[in-house]
Amino acid sequence: MLFVLGLVLPLMTFEKLFFFKEDPSLFGIVGSLWESNVALAILVALFSIVFPFAKMVAVAAEALTPPGTESNWFAKLVPFLTKWSMMDVMLVAIVIAAAKTSGLADAFTEPGLWCYIGATLSTTVVQWMVARRAKAAG
């Protein structure tokens, strides 16, 4: 649920010159990028939507698989996806920092960013618990 809220709620608010305000969601950002830079839109969508969703599905499948089961390819997929799991949060942090330090806009975090971070951290905690269970069983 946090992941879905992180995708549709505004991630941040940019106020420019005190009369122009933008508060894009992650879907809005990808859609806007798609119109101007398709390659960048694909990269942002991969790191911010596809990889986190795939990691959540893989962790859930691994958690539902009985311990000691052979051929659990989810256990092999999760470490690969984990390497990229916080890339998107870092990207948003860089955008906020750049907007604030450039003086062109004031940037403020919104609930969508906190929901997105919560989903990422929750998935990491569940992954840790599943790995711990697998280690105890094996």
C-alpha cells in the first residue's frame, strides 16, 4: 500500500518565485520525462517503479516459499534487486538538494516521498527477516 501511495501522491513541492508551484507525483515525473527524454523516462521508471515492484514481489514469493525448498530463484533475484533499491530515493534527494542550493526554487518533501521511502524500508526489513529464516532453516 505504501508503494502505491508513493507512486501517486506528490513526492515534493517546488515553489518558484512564490507564484508558481509544482507538486509532481512519481507517475507525473515519468510522464513528463517521456514527453521530453524517453531514455531518461525509461531509466527513472526502471529504478523507481519496476525494480522496487519486482523486489517486493520477489521478497513476498520468497517469504511464502517453505524454507529449504530447492530451486528458489527468488532468493537469487532479490540480492540483484537490492543493489538498486535505494537508487531512486537518492535520485529524489539529489533533485531536492539541487533545487534548494541553486536558489531557483524552494523544494519541500511531500507525503508521497515518505510513503515511498517507507515501502522501500519495509521491503528491506521483510527481506532481512526472510533471509534470517532461511539461514536458520539451512
